[in-house]
Amino acid sequence: KDTFRFLHLGSFVEKKGVPDLVRAFIEAFRDRTDVELVLVGGGLDMDKVKKIVKENPNSKVIIRGPVSSELIWDEFRNADVFVLNSRMDSNGA
């Protein structure tokens, strides 16, 4: 396998900080063509994430959106690293 794959699986909501994850990934791997971030899920921050990816067309960020439970296991099998990010939301939770 020629590509090292990070996988985020979860809701695209403020608490998960997916836009921040995408920005950090793009910054960290800007000059790498052999690393990708796969995003599985959906939610209120989807438009923000799509905008960031569109502004960085060489970023190797792949948005799968929501997938069936059968396909989730394929995503896990194809990933090298699972990313479980979260942060404090604007409500302090």
C-alpha cells in the first residue's frame, strides 16, 4: 500500500472539531502525496469542511459522508490510524 491513511468516523458537529482536524491535517501534510485523511459521517459542520477542502484542492482529504455499517468496517480495515478528535463546544461541554 502506497498511501498512509488517517480515518475520522463521527459526526461533523462543533464538539468533534472536524474543521480543525482538516486544517491541522492540511498543514501537517501539505507537501506529502502519500498521506490522506478520510472523513466518514455528516452533520452541521459538513459545509465548513467542504469549503476548507475546496480551498485546498491538493490536500488529499476525502469526504465519504455517511456510509452503511457494512462499509464502515471496510473503512476501518483500510485505515492506518483512527482519529478520535473532540473539543469543548461553545456551551462548555
